[in-house]
Amino acid sequence: MKNSSDRRTDPPKKRIHALVSSMGTASKAELLPASGMTGSSLTRLLDEMVAEKLLSASRLGPSSGGRKPILYEINPESGYFFGLEISRRTSSLGFFDARMNAKALLHWRMDEAMTPEQLVDFAARNIRSILSDHRIEPSQVRGIGIGAVGPLDRKQGLLIAPLHFPAPGWKDVPICRLLEERTGIPARLENGANAALLGERWAMRGDNPQHLLHVHAGIGIRTAMMSGGSLVHGSVDMEGAAGQMIIHMDGPRLHSDGNYGAWEAFASVQAIERKAQADAKAGRRDVPGAAAVPPERITYDMVLQGLHDGSPYAREIFLQAAVHLGIGLANLINVLHPETVLLGGALIRSSDHVYRTAIETARRNIYYSPHYSPVFSKGVLQEDAVVVGAALTVWQEEP
């Protein structure tokens, strides 16, 4: 969503559509101050949008002494939207009406067989099935928004070379073109962290937050920032670069292109997995899974299960990761000064203790604390944030 000053530069219908969406229901009197239009022009525009079935005007609001005002709201059947999340561990597909009500949500694990071609086939089949189930024609769908791990080229609709996918082939993937060819529906691309932040802000729109930081700690570390209610895009879209922030000189690195001592080498799914494998190779028998499989086959999920089963080793390794996550958070907060910090990803979801430890560590290292202290949250949508935000990237272009 854009802030009110940005909306004044939008085409009138798009501006009114965004205003009504943010309010839920709105009278002409409520729309007029922010519309930048005269009363007569706004009346004509509202009548046109009702005639075009972009808006519904079937309810009357409370009277302030005269005639009860007409309340306008988005017509939920004026258009439909898909959101597709492409991530390394799990991906998802969502179907939404024009009020962004979820009509279908599907999640699946990404495995060694989920190549780009398989994912496109899987998504296309499910898109057709969802439309058939809801008796909706493809022509009624405005678009497919894609929220994907980077690096990527948003303008070209291209996934450049994202790391750590279980399946091969995830390099120079023209994901928008492939989906458009298979479905006949236009597609647009945004990086997943930005999409998640868009989705969460939509869910929080009643509070109208303006300055937000989103940090996703999963296979790697992904971040997004919003200032003045708008996403901050850099000159390139290299999502995951924040994970290369150095928090320990001469520390380890996760891959050959990464920095030594990078944030992701201490606070990520891969960091925990590799530390457990190294400790098992060094002879520690209390590593979850060490008695059942060779050290190199110990997985994050095994260590996570150990955490849930009360393993002291697992508790130790997860808390170390949480402390390092908090240190990196403090670094970003000291630079960006957000009012709200949204945290997500597998590491954050691992346990409440990990989440609290990361927050407490960050708070202890915020320079102006306690005079400045951002609000920390797991968000409202959480695991569904990317798919909702991806759909919103298309929805925001309406009508």
C-alpha cells in the first residue's frame, strides 16, 4: 500500500480503489479529503466504478443528522489474483478475490525433484484445478504475483542464480514467461522478503505502520525494508545480501562466494546443520541423529527434533544461533531505525525461547535504547505472508 501523498499521483480510479481497500468501507465524505478531487468529480467517478462493478454501494452508514450516506466497498468479484511463493524449503500457492480474501491456499515441500519445470507444471495444474473448483474463468484472473528467493531481475521476470535449492536447474529461470505460457495469465516477480513485508503490512493496515524491517532467518537470511509506507528497492535485487554482513572477523562461511564471519554462517538453518555435522565428526555423541546416521547426513530437522525432545546439545546450538541473530538485528536496527521489526523463517519458528533470545539480544545492543525501541513481532500472516504479498503486487495495479 502507498501512503496518502503517493496516492495523489495515481490515476483517479486506482487512487479511490486503494483508499476504499484500506478503509474497508468508506462514504464519499470520508473519501473526499484524501481523493484530491472535487465533490462532483468524485461522485461521477464513484458512479462509474459501481457501474463497472469495481465497487459495491449496497449499504447505508449511520446518519450524522441528515440522509444516511452510501458506503462503498470493493466488489469481491471484480477480479481474482494468484500469489505464488518460491522458496528453498517450502513453497505455496494462494488464490484471492478483489478484497484479498483467501479462497484457496496450498503449501508443499521443495525436494530434489522440484526443478523449475516441475514447479511450473505443479503450479499450473493447481491453478487450473482451483479455477475449476470455484467456477472462475482464467480471463477473470488479473495476474499471478510471484515472491521468490533472489537474486532476481524483477523487470525481466528472471530468477538469476538462487543458492541452496534441493533440485538442480535454478539458474537464469524466466519464471514469469514460463508461467504465462502454461496458464495464459500475466505474471510479475518480486523478491520474497519484499512480498512478505507487503503482506504483513496489509494485515496491519489498520495501524498504518510506515517504517518496517522484515528479517527472514531460514536457509539463509533475507531482509526487506519499508520507509514511509513504501518498499525500499536498491539498484540491484540481490536478496540475501544482508546475510553477508560480517559479525565475527575470521569466522566461518557457508559457501565459496560468501564472506568469512558472515551473519548467515551463525544464524541460519545451514549454520545449525553444519555445526551439528562438524561436532558429530569431532566425536560428540549427544548430537541428535549422530547414533543413527553418518555425520554428513545429520540434518537441521534432526537437530530441531532434538530441541523439541529436550536435548541439551540442541538447546545450546539453537540459543547460540539466536544470540547471533540478535546481534545482526541490532546492527540493522541501528542503521535503519524501523518502528516495527517483523521476524520470520524456520529459525524463528523453531521455539519461543529462540525468538525471545534474539529479541532480548537485539534490544541490549540498540544504541538509543530505551528511548528508541522498535516493536518486535512474528507478524500476523507469518507463513502465508509471502503468498499474500505476492498477490498484492498484482492487486495494487488494479483497477
